[in-house]
Amino acid sequence: MEVIEALENRIKKLQDWEWEAKEAKDYPACLYLYGAILYFKQFLEELKNEAM
């Protein structure tokens, strides 16, 4: 479960960075971060399904 919590925390951090990139109008960074967030959310969902 520590891995799941760490991954959830990392997703939150990526979302914070994405917000900062939006504020700075750094749209390429926004897209990159959004892709990373989607990837990690999918991975998190798979981990949770396997844990059950």
C-alpha cells in the first residue's frame, strides 16, 4: 500500500506542476504533464485492481 500512496502523492505533485505551467502559459509543458498524469492514473488504477 505504500507504493499506492506514493503514486497518489506523485500524481498530486504532477497536477500542481501542471497548474503552474498553465499559469506560466507553458503549453508544451502542460501537455507533457497531462500525459504523465494520465499514465500514472492508469497505472494506479491497475495497481489498485491487482491489490483487491
